Amino acid sequence: MTKASTASSHRDREHHLSLLKQMLRVRRFEEKCVELYSQQKIRGFLHLYIGEEAVCTGLMQAVSADDAMVATYREHGHALLRGIPMNAVLAEMYGKQEGCSGGRGGSMHLFDKATHFIGGNAIVGGGMPVAVGYALAAKLRKLKAISWCVFGEGAMAEGEFHESMNLAALWQLPVVFCCENNYYAMGTALDRSESETNLLKHAKSYRINAQSVDGMDVLATEAASHAAAKWVRAGKGPYFLEFQTYRFRAHSMFDPERYREKAEVHDREQHGPIKRYGEQLRELGILDDTGLNTLEAEIAQEIQNAVDFAEAGQLEPVASLSRFVYSEGAAS
């Protein structure tokens, strides 16, 4: 084996392990959030991403530093992998001043200007016009930046979806529409909410190039995301990606989850993205028990550091309650 091929093999090995670690990092963080929510350390709504980690992990491999990311209320994984420190994410979920949104946004409204992470949006479909706006701004300023718009298939029944797709196509904007299709939206099966369940047809009706991908396969999501980015950066207009995925937990911590059978969820868990990819890496000789334990230990320490940081954080004083409610411009 030549030095070049050895170096390439090493890079491939490191990349595979990095993808696995990123998925594990999201999963373990979400599991810790369940624990903290049960202890009432995290309050309000909490929407978990458990089961869908291959989507945000593969997607982020194609996102450049200058790109904008607009996500939904199920955005913890996207925020972490975009580069927002776990300390700032968890402190925000605790409602502490040290959080990425100053403790005022909570779980559903993570935001970070430095990484161009534009939410966290609690309104279904609410991020779509924002993503189109960022794409329009990038085009007018002649930037190479892409606007990545993440949403669930339930949002495709909203008016914002059609308005955003139409304008993006008309103006040939640099935006990638990323549909995380988990087939149940908030709690309604796809075939009960959409008369046309082939989601690519929705995108193609606006003459937008579209692709469907196995969202439980991190390598497939990575490849599809790179292809979409290449298309958009070449100035060919918007792109639509459907990630066929499946969340293992209910819509939110308040959801009784009566819309699907427990046996169905259990069966899907046996083919989850982390389990599936870990088995592939073992077969390739890239992962063993020692390597996995090392990854788990590193992640566990990061999570503990984030918990300690959030616990030590400060709540905003009541005296500042009216901050940001009205403009703080010059007094009249």
C-alpha cells in the first residue's frame, strides 16, 4: 500500500468514527435531556430527535461555515453539530442567561449568530420564509452561501411551504429544502394528512430538483447533502431533499403516543441509524469495544461538563424582564 493510499485510508477511518461520534453525541445528549426534564431541570416543551441522528449528522457534512441553518423546534442535534457549544445549548434549555439565546428561548428557540444558526422555530413551517429570505439576501449580495431549511413532512401541508417553494423556484435562490419525513408529523400518519404521499412530486411541481434518501443511513444522507450543495452552489437554483427517517420517541414529552403501535417502534429501533452504522464499522474492522468505550467516555464527560455549566448558570433578574420587548432606542 502506498503512502497516499495509507493516508486516504486513515482519513476514511477517522471520518467514519467522526460520523459515529456525532450521532452518539446527539443521542446521549437527548437521553440526558429526558433525565433532566423528569427532574424538572428543563421545563416547557421538549421535542426529542432520538432515532433521526443520521439526518443531521450527514446533512452537516455539506454545510459550509458561511451557510445559514434554519431548523424546527426539534433542533438540538442540528444546533450541536452546527457548532454551538453544548454548554450554551443546555444552559438555554435550563433558562439560564448563559444560554445561546440568553435563556429566553428554551428548547425550541436555540439561536447563534456566530454559527449562522437561525433557530429553532416553534411554529410549524415558520422557518421556511426565513430561509428563503436568507437565500435571497445571499443571491443579491453575490455570496456563495446556501440557506439550509429543515422541516418535517407535516409542514408541507402549511401555506408557507408552497409560498416558499414557489418564490425559491421563481427567483432561483440558493436554498436546500430538507424534509425530515418521519411519517407521523406531530401525530397523524402521512396518508391521513397528504392526498399525495410522494413528497418529491410536491417539489417537482414547482420545477425544483428533488431527491429522496434513506434517512437512517448516515452515509446516504451525507452523499445526498453534498450532491444538493454542489447543485445549489453551481447556481442551478433550489434543491429539495426528502430524508425518510423515523423518530423513536413521541412527538414531545407530553405526547401519549396513541397513533402508532409499540411493536412498530420496537421493530424500527432494531434498525436504528447508530446501531446500523456501528455494525457496519465493526464489520470493516474500524470499530471495536475499546474504541466505542472511548467515544462514549468522551461524550459522557462533555455532557457532564454541560450539566455542571447549566447548573452553575444564573437566571436573568426580574428587573430585566422588559428587555427586548420594546426598542431600546433614544427616548422621545
